[in-house]
Amino acid sequence: MFLLLGISGQGLFVDPESKLIMVQTAVRKLPVGDPKSPEAMALWYAIVAQYGHR
């Protein structure tokens, strides 16, 4: 499982084992130090918990 982060708040969440991908689109005017959104992380882990089982 890995996460690719964009400088303006974008995110690409990938779980190769379960073949799940989540894309977060965003446009922030200024780059941020930690672009991870707590809400997006919680959503991702909930999706993997629900649908990640083979």
C-alpha cells in the first residue's frame, strides 16, 4: 500500500494487493507542509477495510 501526494493537495492512494485505487483531486493556492488530509486518510482506510478482502 502506498500514497502519492501532490503539492496542491492531490493524492493517489493505491493498494496493489486488493487492486484498489482512490484519487483525491484538490487545488490549493499555496503549497502546504503536510498535504495529507485526515478525512481522506480515514476514508481510504475504511474503503480498504470494507472492500480490500479477496
